[in-house]
Amino acid sequence: MSSRTKPFGIITIACYAVLGAVLVIPSGLVMLLAGQIPGTEGVLFSIGGLLFSLFGVALLATVYGLWSLQNWGRNLMIWISAISIPLGVIAIFPVWPGSEFSAGNTILQLFGIVISGVIIYYLTRSHIRALYSTVGA
């Protein structure tokens, strides 16, 4: 396989990460703005918005690394996916006062956990590791 040829799995993961970034960055920016509204949990919204925005930027960086077949991009995507698994498990349970279990939320979180597991499995396969280790060598 040529170093320029990208496997379908890499293209799919990159598209998934772009979609995530496109959804997360505007959400983070809205949270940052909402934190400035009097009467809201300003600090909480601001911190959450900043974290969301930074996560979106990290996803975009990951896409660049994956697309250009750089090993740091593969490693960053593995780390982001690994961190999202326990966060997905935590998000299943209602943590906000007055919140309740939701079947839709549970299904969505389980779906995200499975996708993260599949991404980790795919990116750690020997032929994918070899593809990323030969580029730039």
C-alpha cells in the first residue's frame, strides 16, 4: 500500500472526528457566551465552554494528524477515544440536580462508547500501526 493511500477506516474516523468538532466547537462557544449572562452559573458555563472548545480544536488537530498519516494523530485519537469511554459511562447517570435517567441518553452514550472502542481497536491493529510508522521514516 502506498503511503499516500488512506484506508477506508482512517477516512471514516477522520470524518467522524470532523463531525464531532463541528458540533462541539459551536456548543462550547455558546456555553462561553451563556456564562456571561447574569443569573446563570457563570463560572461553570465558562469552564465547560472552554473545555468543549478545546476538545473540538483537539479533534481538528487529530483529523490533520490522521489525514496526513502522522503517528501523533493516531496516538491522539486513541487517547481521545480512551478518555471518552469512562466519560460516556459517567454521562449515563444523572449528575445534575433534578435530572433523571433517560433511555435516549443511555442508548446514545452506549453507542458512543462502542464507537470509541472500535476506533481504538482499529487504530491499534498491526497494519494501521505499520502504516503510521512508515510515513515520514
